[in-house]
Amino acid sequence: MSQLVLDANAVLLPAIDNLELTPALEQYFAEGGKTLLLGENRAEYVARKMSERRCQSETAADFAAFASLIHKKAGGAIIALDQEPAGILRLHGMVPQIPGRDALLAMTDDEIYTSTLTMAKAARALGVTMFLSPVVDVITGNNPWLQGRALADDPANTTRIARAFIKGGEAAGIITVAKHFPGHPDIDGDPAADIATVVASKDDIDRAISVFAGVIAAGPRAIMTGPALVPAMDADLPSSLSEPTISALKKLGFSGLVVSDDLDAPATLRDRFDVPGAAIAALKAGSDLLLLSAANDLRALNTRICQAVENGDLPAQRLADAANRVRKLASKAAAQLAG
């Protein structure tokens, strides 16, 4: 197995909405894959809650057994999921839940920290190593995508709650992923369904970025970039494919893992890219870990990334650096899980 093939799989974060290890995922893990997102289906995503059927049929024992299998296949994996304060809770009744948005606003930082720590320790006991949360976007206009998932209506409370959540999650050994940089205060559609664009001024985006600046000090080991075009940052490419946007994130002092949002999203593809093309563009821009549906042909995607390196379109060192960053974090997460 070539190092190039191993590296190309190491940077992928395939998402599934069940607990099934398909032959394609078996091959992915056998050829260097290190991460898996245990996600939700579209109806659950829209409803901001897991279905009654899932809650009744999916047990903590089933979840833990599947996570254990993935860790074994990957030799220590990053197992990610949406466990958002005030938003999507993929683990439904399997772990103690933190209170909803109204309660969070009334809680002290210590109370939020303790509640998150308790939840995160329970999640870690199930084999989870990454929360794709908290959402730190502050909505000031239209945003059908994040409605019901934002922590607060103002930057101060959003920053305060997010920092306490991050500290609690990280203290439990869970990798927290603050999202979605650079912020989406006003957007003209749902990026998961529409070719959406953030309609916000540079001043609006600067205020949104200030929230990320405030939460970085709390120690999230990863930050997710957004799926949409933000003209105030880059008039040409959506955030997860945008070198200026990722550079702006790093200028805030962030040195952790840069995670793309869903590369399948219409707002990211924009009738311009296919998923492999978006993956290559994201890597070139500085993304380290690429979120996408496991329904994609992962082997073909790997081949396209390798070809981009071989033809000089993607620097080999950029891919290797991203893959090594993912492997290093997965190894540390596995050690924390064992501890």
C-alpha cells in the first residue's frame, strides 16, 4: 500500500446515518482511513432531533459495540458526531444531556462546564472521540440552516457558553470542533439544499469572527469552516475551499485541525465542482479533514486525490501534513479513550 493512498484516506471524514460497516468502509479503514462521522438522516437533521424509531431501537450497547469495531479497524479512530448544546443531539437518551438554550443562558460558566463534562465522559465511554460542536455562529438576519442550533442571539453569551462547553468537552478527552468559521449571520438559503451565499458586510463578518477569536482561547482542538460562499472573505470560493478564509482563521492564533463542512453541500459545489474536485480544492486551501457522505465512491475519491498529487495540482507535502495531523490527533484521542 503506497503512502500516498494511505494519506489520501487519512484526510477523509465519511459520514453515515446508521451503524453499518459496509465493504467500502472496510476498504477505507484497511487503506489508511482514520475517521468516521456517525451522523443523522436528513429528516432528523431538519427536525433537530433523532427519530422516535432510532431512539427506541438504537441502544448504548449497540453504539459502543460499533464504535469499538471502528477503533479496531482503524487502529484507533476519530469517531465524530453532532452533539450540540441547543441543537442536534445525536446521542439522544444514551448519555446525560445538557440543558436547552434557555437554560444555558441562565446557567453559570461552571454549571455549563460540569454539565458538558458529565455528558462528554459518558460519550467517551461509548467510544466517541469528537463532538462537531459547539455552533458559534450568531444569527442577525435570515438563517434557515442554523435556526434552532445557535447558542444565543448575541456574541457575548455565545462566546461564554461555547467556551464553557469546549472546556468541559476537552477536559473529558473529547475533541471539540467549534463551527462554522467565519460565521453566517445572514444567509440567503440552506447550504445543504441551496447554492446559498452569506449576505453580510465585512463589519458583520468581523463581528462574527470575533466570537471565534474568543473561543479559541478555550482550547478547541479543531474548527470547522462553513459550507457557503462568504463574499466579504472570498468572492470566488466557499469557506471550506477558501485559502484566504482559512488563513484568516490561522491568523487568530489557531493551530489545530481545520475541518471542512460537508463537501456534498450544493453551497460548496456551486455547480462548479464535483466532490473529488472540492476535496482537492479544500486540501489546497488548508483544510486538513474533509467531511463528506460515505455514499460517495471513497476509492474513486482516493484515486482522484492521488492523481492530483501526481500531476502537481496538489502539493504532496500539503497532503502529507494534513494526513499526519489527523493521524496524530486520532492517536492522542485513542490514548485518552484508553485512559
